[in-house]
Amino acid sequence: MTKANRSFPCGNFYVTTPIYYVNDKPHIGHAYTSIVTDVFARFLALDGNNVKFTTGTDEHGQKILCSAEKNNISPKEFVDRNSNFFLSLMEALNINYSDFIRTTESRHKRAVQYLWQELEKKGFIYLGKYSGWYAERDEAFYAESEISEGKASTGAPVVWMEEESYFFKLSAFTEKLLDFYKENPEFIQPKGKFNEVVSFVKTGLKDLSVSRSNVTWGIPVPGNEKHTIYVWLDALTNYLSSTGYPDINGTQYKDFWQRANKSGKILHFIGKDILRFHAVYWPAFLMAAELPLPTQIMAHGWWTNNGEKISKSLGNIIDPLALIGQYDLDSLRYFLLKEMPFGNDGNFCEESFKKRVNAELANNIGNLVQRTLILIVNNCENSALKEAKLDELPAYAYEIFQKYKENIYQFKFQEALENIQEIGRKANEYIDLKAPWKLAKTNKTNNKGNKEDLAETNSTLNSILFNLAESIRVIGIMLQPFVPQAAAKILDALNIPSEARSFLYTKGNNEIALKLIKAPLPIFKKYL
Ligand code: MSP
């Protein structure tokens, strides 16, 4: 993703999605994490920031080996095939990532092994014996207190394991992490999740087993090939390997890990289920390696399907590709961000989906754009463009735009979309009140009349349509991160050049030439 405009105050932002397990088919949860991150990354770029956006696939571990065996193919063939499903999902969702990383790539293996050696050199890794509860499903270890009836608190079945294992001295980081959270109260979003993490760390951290001797499908421990590196240490390192680590003198690392940590931001978007790994283990690994830490961990909620937890065993997985086929991508992107406040859980229900996109996209925004632009095309083609005066409608749009920006910087995507709706409602009230079609009619029936009257009607009509077009331009710019294709159709119809679509151009840029406006292609569909 490139810089939107050089004259902006420009910050370096590095945003990431979790890397997806390749043993699952992509579902609505994966789609949501990717879309939220994409919206934020597009927003940052439009606001003039230098953005790197990494996504990818998590391909090692016992679970994946078992899935490959079940499919009668080699693990390599299995991960190649399934990683492609996620790559295709990113294309289908119009995710504007800058890097798609796979944990089976050599650049990643090199980064993980290097980080391991750093941790070892600094005295944070030792060989010991592991005995405890392990859940293969979560690829995680659990304390006795977290187990009941043979299951971890996540519901995953656990088994007692005893084996030789390398350990990471996580216990040495309890106080350091608590100090860090205290100094960085914004580190975990939303706030409720922050408190959960702090309480967990306060109970005291135990050393973490970070190698497995009976899992062959993984990155070998340097110097002891009998062991492979624990999948979470492997997976979390993707955020570094994508920046070129261990080449700490490379520009990617410098811009997006070192500098972003100081004068920009490193933001990990994740689901709430993997918060502990990102907010406890990951900063501890980085502290141990004396590397900069991410700025914020953004934990979103979970989708349910008509009120039920989504799971393979319940057979209620929602396939995002099927939804895009049945409806359209921008409607799905819009719905996912408008329906569920970031951080809360949300329910996916097709009836609510149709109701919402029909009312908010097709009616409020779509109709406004269609009726305004058609009036312009039918009435303004021959009129010379006069300097129309901006009235209260664009003034309102400019003001709301500022709120929208603040909202998105605070990850309030739902409110930001409501801001766009507010401008749409105001513009619809304006058009109903001013009734420009009446002026257009007078203009046509009066064309034998007095020249001055005609000129005056013309200029009033032009002015109303200009103010509407200007507000629609602002709506189009604001819609871009959320519904990029629909926003482009609106801005194309208004004849706004692609270099004038960033947030630098949201205020009073009197650049709309009414006579160059085209009737838009259909923008939003209505669903029965
Ligand atoms: N591979 C790990 C992440 C490693 S990151 C260093 C992983 N992968 S995952 O494929 O299981 O999950 C990826 C993301 O999808 C997580 O953020 C998870 O929260 C999200 N979702 C999975 N199901 C979901 C819902 N039903 N609703 C919303 N998001 C959910 O975890």
C-alpha cells in the first residue's frame, strides 16, 4: 500500500491479521478479522500514513499433520493447497494486504530459528521435562486450575503429557509485563480485555514449554533436531519475519518494526480467543530478545450463527464465499462492520443482513446518489459551471467527517459508518426540502420566458445540485475503506481523479464540474 500524499503528517503503521490455520476452510470469522484489518489499513493510507499490512497462514503442528494424513497427502501438499484457499479468500474479500506470509517459507524459518538462538543466548531457554495438560485443538498448555472434566476452559479436550522439552523462562516476566501494562494502559483493546489479561498475569506466570519432541511437522530447534519449535512461538514470529527480521538494518524492519514502535504504531488485530498468546507470550518473547514491542493488541469478538456458536461439529459454518456469491462483497463488508461493535460478539442472521443493507446502503446512500446524479446529468450538461456557494449541507458533511476520523482511530467502526449514514440522511432531507426537480421543470417549461428569470432558476438549481454533489463526494471518500468498489463507482461518476480521493480532499475543494458528472453504474443492490 502506498502513501496517500506526501504533504500529510505521515506515520509508519504496521497492521496485521492473525495467520490462519490451514486445517480449516475459511469461514466468516476469518473473513471478519481480515476485513476489519483491511478497513483500518485502507483508512490509515487515506489519511496519509505509510502502511504495511501483513496476513498469511499458520502451517505447522500436530493438528495439520493429522489433517494431511486423513487426506492421504503429504503435509507439504496439504498446506500448499489449503494456504491457497486463504489466499483466494483475501482476493475475494478485496483485502489490500502488502505481504502474505506462510510459516513454511524459508524467510520465516530463518527468523524463527534466529529468534530462538537470541532467546537461548540471553539465557531464557533451558532444557527440562514437561509434564502437564495439553490441548491439541488449541495447541496450548493449561494449568491444573483451568481444567475441569478433562477439558480446558476453552472446551478443548486435554491430555496429560510428559516429555523432554525446552522451556522459555516466562516466569521471569510476570513483574515486567505488569509494569509494561501499567505504563501502557492502551496496550490491549477493548479495555475489558485488558483487565482480563492483567488478572491472569497477576496470578503468576509459569515457564512455558516451547518445543515438542514428538511433533515432526515444525521448525527444528537449532542444534537439537529431535525437537521442533512450539507452534505459537513459530506463528507469532511471522509478524517479525514479514519485516525482514533478522535483517534489522533492512528498510522494512526499520520502518515497520523499529520506527513504527516509536513514531507510529504496530497493531495486531486478533480474535478474543487468542489474546493470551498475543498480549502475554508475545511481548515476553520480545522483551527477552530485547526487541521493540507492538503498540496495541486489538481483540475483536466472535460471530454466532443465528445465536449459536459456530463450529464444524454443529455444521453451521458460514462460508463467506457463498455469501459473496449470493449477495455482493461490499454489502458483506458493510454488514460485518456495522452490525457488531468492535470488541463485542455479534450474531449473523441473513434477515438482519438484508434489512440493514437495503435500508442503509441501497435506500439511504444508493437512492441519494442515483437521484442527484440523474438530475445533474439531465439538467446541467449545458450550463456553464459557476462558482457555486457551499451551503450548510457540505458544512455538515465536513464536520461529520472529523467525527468519523476520530471514531476510526478509536476503532469505533460502527459509529464511523453511522456517521456516513447521518450525512446521507441529511442530504436526503435537503433534496426533499429543496425539490430541485421542480426547478428543473420550471426551467424547461419556461424556456421561452424572460432570460434573467431563466438564469436565476438555473443558478439556484446548479447551486442545490452542486451542494448535493459535494456532500456525495465526501460520502464517497468516507466509504472507501469500508466498501472500496462501491465508493469507486460513486467517485468515478463524480469524475473525481484518483489522486484526489484521499482525506486531504475532504474539505471545500470546489472541484466538482457538474457538467462532467456521469450517471453512476448501479451501486448497491436491494435484496428480497
Ligand atoms: N493460527 C492461529 C493464529 C496465529 S497468529 C500468530 C489461529 N488461527 S485461526 O484460523 O484459528 O483463527 C484466526 C482468527 O479467526 C482468530 O482471530 C479467531 O479469533 C478468528 N475467528 C475464528 N472463529 C471466529 C468467529 N466465529 N467469529 C469471529 N472470529 C473468529 O488462531
